[in-house]
Amino acid sequence: MRIQVTGLTILLILLLSAGCSNFRKIEKNPDWRVKYEAAMRYYEKKDHYRASVLFEQVMPIIRGLPEAEKAQFYLAYCQFYEKLYLLASEQFRTFYETYGRSALAEEARYMFAYSLFRSSPDSNLDQTGSIDAMASMQEFLNRYPNSKFRDQALEVIYTTQERLDQKGFDNAKQYYRMRHYKAAIVALKNFQNNFPDSEHLEEARYFVVESHYRLAEQSIYTKQRERYQEVVSAYLEFIDRYPSSTYLKDAEKMYSDSLEKLSKFKNVNL
């Protein structure tokens, strides 16, 4: 297969080659001012990789100089735009710890928390990073309650809460799927306590009823009366909270069956 080389293609290759060559010359230049100014130009052109390389080279040299503040700040943003979120969070933290009185300290604190948030995974994975991000963002709001970043910070907190909510529910429901009904009951009740405003509460309470019912079904005879009574109690609590639930029909079946089973225990001494 033949590749047609046009004049425009050749020109682009030459320009790229010249750009790379120029960047290498700047890297080798012993004058930190040349590197610093070039880094700022690359940053303005959104060439964040090259800008970050040069900022990292000059940082040890200019520490203590006025230029160090901007270099540290823009280096953090370069790493953020390169999607190196954990590295960016550390750079932003280093900035506000070093330049606490800077006019940019507020933004750096926000970006520290936001970078942690961007580094945190989806709800199906470990949420330690999400918890850290939410705590950091809340700390930011406590420090800057009237910040221009307030709305974005609140959105991060709400989104993280939803993510943790989903993760908590999925974890609790997993015990039910695995037919570990005792563990499911405990986990689902803990979920209700930990996330009292969750949109999954109705479903969680229904699965408590069903887990009690399945546990009673598979229990030995001497345990069944107690466990069917627990089904009844769980059902009454559920129906009291959700009288028009979409799960009502299935819950009523388990309730009726449990009452029928319990009626057979009335004159039996266990």
C-alpha cells in the first residue's frame, strides 16, 4: 500500500521536528529563566506535558524566589490536566502548605480536594479515595464558606455521597445474592442506619423482610417459629413505612405464608 506524501504532510513533519528540537534545546539550557519562561508559554498553549517537564526542572533551583509560587501552582495544574490526579493533589497540597498566604491558596485547597475526587473510582470499587475527597472538600467549605468554588464543592460532596450510598447498598445486597441471609440482614440494617436518606431505603427494607423469610425457610425446625415471627415483625415495619410499595405484593405473600407457618406452632412445645 502506497502512502501519498503531500507538501502539507512534509511541512507538518518539519514543524514537529523543529518543535521537538527547540524543546530539547530549552531543556539543556543552563539558564533557569529560559526554562521558566518557556514553561509558562507551553502552559498558555495548553502543552501541559512540556510545561510540566520544565517546571519540574526549575523548581529545585528557584525555591525561595518569587517565580517559585507560580511554578508550583502551574505544575499542579499541568499534572491535573494530564489526568495524573493523585500527583496533582499532592502538588496542590504542597502549594497551599508552602504559600498559605497566597491569593491562590484558596483555589489550591479546592483543587486538592477536587483532584482527590477525580482520582476516586466508580461505586463498584473501593471508595476510600472518595471518602478522603469528601472529607477534604468539607474541610475546604468549613475554611471558605463563601468561596467562589462553593457550588462546585457542594456538587462534589453530593456526588460522592451518592457514590458511597450505591457502594454501601451493593455491598449489603451482595450477601443476599450469595444467600448468606443472616449477614444480609445485618448488612442491610447497617446500611439503613448509615444512609438514612438513601433512595435505596425502600428496597433495602424489603430485602430485610425477604432475608428473614429465606432464613426461616432454611432453618432447622426448632428455629423456625422464632424466625417466622421475625418475618412478621420485619413485614409490619416495612408496610408501616411503605404502605404503597412496589414490593408490597411479594412482601404480603411472605407475610401470609409466615402467619400460616406460625399457626402450626401454636400447640407445639419446642
